[in-house]
Amino acid sequence: MKRALTFFAAASLAALTAGGASAACGTSPDECEIPNGSYHIVMPDHAEGAKIPAVVFLHGWGGSGDGTLKNTGMVKAVTDRGYALIAPNGSPRLSRNGRAWNFHPDHRSDGRDEALFLRDLTDDATERFNLDPARIVLGGFSIGGSMTSYVACEHPDFFPAYAPVGGSFWRPHPVSCDTPVRLFHMHGWRDGTVPLEGRSVLNGLQVQGDVFHAMQIWRTANQCASQKPDVMVTEGDFMTRSWGGCQPGSNLTFTLHPGGHSVPAGWADMMLDWFEGLNAS
């Protein structure tokens, strides 16, 4: 159900790639604003008429929505497929420049309700830009991937599907997640910033989680019949495992690439192939 939102003025966003057209928000110079935050959006060319699918992509630690759009390769890959690319702005960091996400369940009491913000901005963008709410993926990189994972765990019905990259749960891991969830997780084999096994940060104040343990949490949530993947394939640099025999309406796919802490070239097309395959099944 759409929420009644007070819209602040925001401006048209210049096209960042040959494959993306600008999206006007109003009359001021930058981002689309809603009462609890702001976002940027790039629309695909020829977006008139039918409802438009979208990818909501969350930036990493110290980043911004505007910074997300500087990944022009990803933006072009998404908009060339006919999707809008929505780049939200995280919460301002208290002691440093840049933004982050109030993602960890143990540290949310004084911060913005990020899941509610993401739901509100999606409702806002859906109304403003004629988006299709049944074809919107929430993705994110690094801390944005962690935020994506926690929204998927706690509110799997907020978005049709989830696609974290290089970011997952932190310790202590969730005991359980709501279900069913459709999730495509990609991670770098040589990621030293968010290693697959996790690491201690901030002088031990927080500890990243173990991605392999996260897969077990997702398998349990989705009631998968077997620990063993049903599909194990290698396509170019990407090695993918996926689990069938799980709760109807769920999907779990895990892909490794050989690089480090990055959104690798090819991620957007691989993720959208996965998402469109879900909708076709």
C-alpha cells in the first residue's frame, strides 16, 4: 500500500551513460528527497509506457548514492537491460565524511530505520517513475551488501529479490531469518576487506560474519532439503552454486569471482539473468 509522503523538490539527474536517460524529480539541483532521506535515479532509454523494473543498489562504507552512479559500467549494464538504477544515500557518518548504513541489529537504536527508508523510497520512486513493484531487486556492495542481507533476513517481503555483493551478516550471526527469500550472493575469492570468513574491525569492536555460515542460515530459512547444491557451474571467471528442493517461492544462489573487494564486471547481467529466470519460472 502506498504511503502518503511529503515530497521535497529535487532535480533532474543528468544521464551518466549512453544507455541511461535522465530522471526529473522537480526543480532543485540534485537528488530525489523523501522525509527520511534521499536517492538518485537513472532511467533507461525509451522508458515511456509500460511499468519499468528497477535495481535499488546500496553503496558501501563512506560512499553515497552519487558515488554509486560513478560506476558507469554497472549503471549502463542495468539501464541497457531496460531497468532503472536507484542509488539511495545512506545515513551520514557522525565522525567522518561520507555515509554508511545503520545495518547491525545491535547498533540501531539511535539511527534511521533503514528498512523503512528503503521501502518508502521504493514506494516514492514507483509512483514518480512508473516502476513495477513486482520487478525490483535490492542489491548492495560491502556494507551495502550487509544492509541488503539484513533486510532480506528480517523483511523478505519488502522486495521481490535480494542481491548482496561483497557483504553479508556480521557476528553475532542471526539465529534465524524470515522466509521465503530469493537471494543471489556474489563474493570475491581474494576479498581481503570483507574476507569470506570475516574479520575483526574497529579494534575488535565489531566482527564481520562468515559468508559460508550465512549460506547455512539461508538454507535453513528456506527449508532446503540438502546441504549439497543442486547446481554447481563455472562460467568464465564465475563459479556458482545454487540450491533447489527448498520452500516454494525461495531461491538461494551463491557465486564466487576470482577478484577482491569489488563489484566485478558482469555482475549486473548475471544477477539480472538470475532475477528474470525467477520471474519466468
